[in-house]
Amino acid sequence: MSLEFRIEGAATLHKVAAQIYAEGRRNLAREMGKALSKAADPVKVSIRAEAVSTMPDSGGYSAVFSRSLKFRLERRNGSQQATVQLITYADGKGERRDIVALNRGVLRHPVFGHRTSPWKVTSIRAGFHKRGTDHAMDEAQKQLGKVVDDFVKRLA
């Protein structure tokens, strides 16, 4: 399971990406991808900080979860708009962690020594992902604007 964070409707980003694609400038497209990934860094840091502060310290789950938290950035350039999407997920030992449930405030964990019912549910503070993205939204949009402006100047 994963959670998403999107910035949509960036008309200038759409035009720049279309021009780079039309001119076939692959090096510039790679540079733009790296710059957009760097622009998403404040959001990644904020989500990770909220996860650490939300998850329980007892049993070491906070540290384990923050280490397993991963991000993937996807850029899509459609015919009318461009979208930058940050996908958040966390890998466990055997499968992905259910961060959608964690974001709802439900932490399901094993209890050592319980053979009949080894899983227990603990309530935690809901909304770590939303708080993290809301906290860093302004900075991410500012960084995205700088990236787009830089590439507009390069193409001119």
C-alpha cells in the first residue's frame, strides 16, 4: 500500500517538458528529473519527521518504520497538464507495511509470546502523511517554481 502527494496543473511545467520532448534533448530531460526530485526533498523530510514523531518509541517501531520509509517520484506530462507525484511506501520483512492504515491511526503489530492471537491493534495519532505534506507544501511549490523557471531560461 502507498500514499500519494500530487502537484497538478503546472502549465509552465507542461510547456517546458513538451518542448524538451519535442527537441529530443534527453540530457536536459534527465537533469529536469533530478531537479524535480530535489525539489521534492522538503516533503520527504517532513513526512519522515512526522512519522518518527507519530509512531510509538516502545518496541523500537518508530526507528524501524522511519528506516523502511521510501519515496518514488513520478512525472507525467499529459496533453493538457503536467503532474508531479510523490509516492510514499514502506517495506517490511515479508511484505509492504500498511501505511494507509497507519495514516488512519491503526498500528497492527505482533505480540511476543502470544500463540493463539499473536497480533494486536494499537491506536496512534492519525494523519502523519497529511501533516507532513501540508507542512512542506509551500517550500515544495517554491522549489518546483525555481526548477521550472531555470529550465525556461535554458530553453530560451
